[in-house]
Amino acid sequence: MTLEEGLELISNYKKGLEKFLETLPEQSVQLGSEMIKTLTLNSKNQIVNLESIEKSLKRPAKN
């Protein structure tokens, strides 16, 4: 896998998580408020982790 492919994969995963977060409130009746809070927090943490990985991959390698 190339760097570009890896960054695209991360980007797509982030977009999926963001879409999930957008639709999560609609599921509140079935899931309950505590589960919504947990899923929201976990998804936001995953996005932050993905952004950290992106930064690391984009940083020039030290030789």
C-alpha cells in the first residue's frame, strides 16, 4: 500500500465516522441516551486518532 492509498483509506474511514455521527441522533429511540453518548465519544476519539495518524504519515521522514 502506498502512502497516498493509506491516506485515502484514513480519509474514507473518517468520512464514514462523521456520517455515522450525523445519523446517530436518529437512533436515540432504539439505542437510548447513554449508548448514544458512548458511541458519540468513541467515534470522536477514533476521528482524533485517525487525524494523528494522518499527521504522522504526512510528516517528512527524518534521515
